[in-house]
Amino acid sequence: TGTAGQCLVLAGDSVIELSNSGKLASGDFTLSLWFNPYDLKGGQQMIAGKNRYTRDERQWSLTLEPDGQLKAYL
């Protein structure tokens, strides 16, 4: 747990998978996060997303690109 026991602190190589995430595919939802990139000159870094690469399904994502820019895929 993170600050005041109300958030998660991740080490940069962590993945959080939500159960029942199929519900996010229908209807509106809000994603709120804070992030601190560890390497602005690295390759593409996934910050958050809903993708099933094994099925070639890319639904949405927020990435930090190699040039340091944020990109939203919708």
C-alpha cells in the first residue's frame, strides 16, 4: 500500500490485471492515475490499457512514447 494505505506503489515492472474488465468495454468509465516514468528515453511504455494481444484486440491504451510524448489509443 502507498500513501496513507489508500494507493499502490509499483516498482516499474508491475502489472495490475482487473477481473471482470469486460464491463469496461461497454458504457462510460473514468480512469484516473498519477505516474512517474522511470525512463523518458526508453521504448514505448504502457501506462494503462485494455488489450488482449493474444487475440489481436487493442481496445484502448495510454502510452509514453520513445520521444517522451503521451499517446492515447482509442
